[in-house]
Amino acid sequence: MVDNHYEILGIEDDATQDEVKKAYRKLAKELHPDINKADATQAAEKFKIVKDSYEILSNPLKREKYDLQLMRSGGSPPVQETPTVQQAVYNGPPIAPQRGSDVKIDTKITFGNSYTGIKKEITIQLPIKCGYCAGSGAAQGSPISQCPTCRGSGALLAPVQTPQGYVNQRVVCTTCNGRGILMQKFCPTCSGVGLINGQETVSISLPSGVEDGAVIKINEKGGYGLGAGPRGDLLLTVEVEDDPNMRREENDLFIEEIITLPKAVFGGKHRVMTLEGRRTLRIPPNTKSRTEFFIEGEGFPDPISGDHGDLYVVVYIDPPEKINDGVKKLLKKLAVELGENLDDLGL
Ligand SMILES: [Zn+2]
Ligand SMILES: [Zn+2]
């Protein structure tokens, strides 16, 4: 049985590279010798196991190889446990080509760009075809022959016990690891896998109104497949940066604005920069803090329907940031007029 590196790190088998990293850092902290003085040896042993798992799962190519191994180890029982039935050659279509792995990455955009949408180029790490052997996995000049065990199909029929008795099921040929071919010498660059770690730059286009946490799937821009297998997909998780004065709720946009006390009392015009440009609000006299002003249809566009949400400008009445002697004098006078006890204010 293969060690389950996902269980060791305590993550799901579709965890992103970031999640793998986070889980590893958390465990590394927990297993630090300074924290585990009483049981330092045990913690060190555990840490070694965690580190091995991390080294495999944080490397896209190693992870892909391991995933295949895990799939195979869990997929079918060992053949020798069923000695009463003989293995037979599977005569269906070859199973050697395997779809490439899905590549998951996070991409950060500004709050403003989540409104307008954005085109950008990103560089991703992914398994690519080995240039040395052109993906065949064989060393140059090394003869390639059909696998005699599975006769080139990459699979065998092995008996599997079911409630109805033994049933033949297709399993991966272990002689050739499902490739259907044998090579005398593996490619030294990719060790016979046909894939190596590489990077590619991809142009992506995020729609206007894209939400924080949205996952954008770009077909066949993920890891290259084994043999003639198609590429996996690229799964982009969008992370929208926070804005100090704006927030999004569903497709509605909220902008926080500070107005002065005189403007709140007398009312008047107030200019606001929205994501559509400059707008002028008419503040009525005696406006209270947290009053919301509604502008229809100037919220976020829905990334699918394109319908816009609404805009709410929330005004706050805050003390002036710069107070000079003149302002102080006037405020003191105001305090008296409003019946404040100057002793209470320390004036
Ligand atoms: Zn190679
Ligand atoms: Zn074979």
C-alpha cells in the first residue's frame, strides 16, 4: 500500500499548491523541536514523514506520478490473492495515454479590476513534455518494443471479487506501467516519464464583475498528458484585494464617504469618485451619519448576465483631521452654544 501523502498533510486530494504549502507550514510549526521538548525524537520522526510528503506534493511532476501510483494502488487488489483465476490479456483500446493533471493557481487582482475585468499574462509551473525524448520517455537511440505482458494494450484483465463471485476487471499492466511499450534505456532527463517540470505563460481574461473566490476554468491549459493523452485544465482562483473605502455585497457596491459637520447640517453638493467616475450627491440639510444614498444600476455587473447591481454611498460625519487654533476656537464656541459643559471637555 502506498503512503497517503494527502492524509499525512491533512488535506484533500484536490488541494491547491497554496493549500499544500499552508498545511506543511502549520505542521512544521507544530512539530518544531522547541515546542516538543518532551518528545523531541518522536516529533522529529513525524516531521521527516511530513517533509517527505510535502516534497512530493509541492512538486507538480512528482505529485502527478504519485497520484497515478495512488490511483493504481487503490484501484485494484493484488492479483496473487486470487490464485484460482488466471490473468488474461486485455484486448481493448490502449489505456497508456493519460490526461494531464489540472493545474490550480491563485491570481490576485485589485478591487477596481474586479469591476472592470482584466486581461493579464501569468506564468504557471506545470508538467510539460520532455524535450529530450519528445515525450516518449526513452533514451535517444534506445530501442522501443511492445510490452510482451499486455501485448501493447497497457492493461490486463485481473479477477476481482464481487458479491457475484470473481469478475475480470481491467487493471494497469505493471510490466510497462500502462504504456504498452518497453524501452531498454529510459530518457535521462525525465527518467522515462516523458514529462518534466516546466513553466508556461498564459494570457487570461477575467470578466468584469468577477467575484472574490471565483474559479475560472481554462480548458486544456493545465499539465501535459502522458503519451497522446490530452492536457489537463487550468483552474484559476481569483482573489480580489480589499479596498479601504469600498465593499461589495452580492452585486451591490458600497462606498463610504466622510462629510464635514457643516455639510451635514446645512446640506449641499458632495462629489464622490465611484468606479464609473465622478458623481455629485445632493446632501439634504440635517443629514445623519450612516445615511445611505442610492444610485441605481452603478453596482457591479453580474459576471454571467451582465445586469448591474446598485450603488450605495454611505456618509459618515467625522471630526476634521486637521484642527488649527481658529477651528478650535469655533468648536469651543459651538460647544457653548450647544450647552456642553466646558469642564467635561477639559476646556
Ligand atoms: Zn525525456
Ligand atoms: Zn504491458
